[in-house]
Amino acid sequence: YAANYGAAAADLAHAVADKPADAYPALWLYLARTRSGDQGAAAELAANARQLKASDWPYAVVELFLGQRTPEATLAAPAKPDERCEAQFYIGEWQLLRADRPAAVESLRTAASTCPKDFVEATDAQAELKRLAQ
């Protein structure tokens, strides 16, 4: 939340090593590395994805970040409402990485208003909107 992406990446790398079959640490590590300017972030995510089950949520988000799925297909993948709100958040992050601020703000607002308040995606959506002064 503090935008200290380098330090976050170091911590998240440990989380990925501890739980290689959990997609969430891999996704957050990718976001931290990308935000810190690490050019190897996508290759690292692709390597981490080999440890994940393609049939499990949020693998669709991994595919989005790797350029293998569209935002629309990512939003269609969740089976549960809580997963759909997470999809909105990660799509917003994907849009920010592509400098599509208007679309990102819309996705992040949706995530902030629909995710359970104890979800990290809800908290981070609010933090992103604050950073974007929305």
C-alpha cells in the first residue's frame, strides 16, 4: 500500500517460495516487480505459473498478465461473486500497467465497492484510487 515496490517484491518472493502452488503471491510479486521497473517480471510470472493449476481461480488473472487472456475473458472466468470483484481489481491493475487510467479507475472503483472490505483487493483498490486522486 505504501508503494515501496522493491521491498514488497523481496517479501513476496519469499511468499512465492513458501507457497509455490498459490497464485496470489505470484500475482502480487509480478505487480511489485513490474511497478519497480523489473524487466524480468513477466518471465518470472510465467515460471511461477508452471506451479499453478490452470483450472483454479485466479489462474485467469495470471493469463491476463501474461497476455494470454483478455480483460473480458478474465472477468467471465470467476465462478463466485468474490472472485469477480477480485477480477475487477486485477483488471484495473492491468489497465494501469498499460497507462489506461480511465478504464483502470472504473475497474478499481468497481472492485472497491464490490469486494468484501477484508479482502486485500478492496484495500488496495482504495489505495490505488487515492494515489490516482479519484
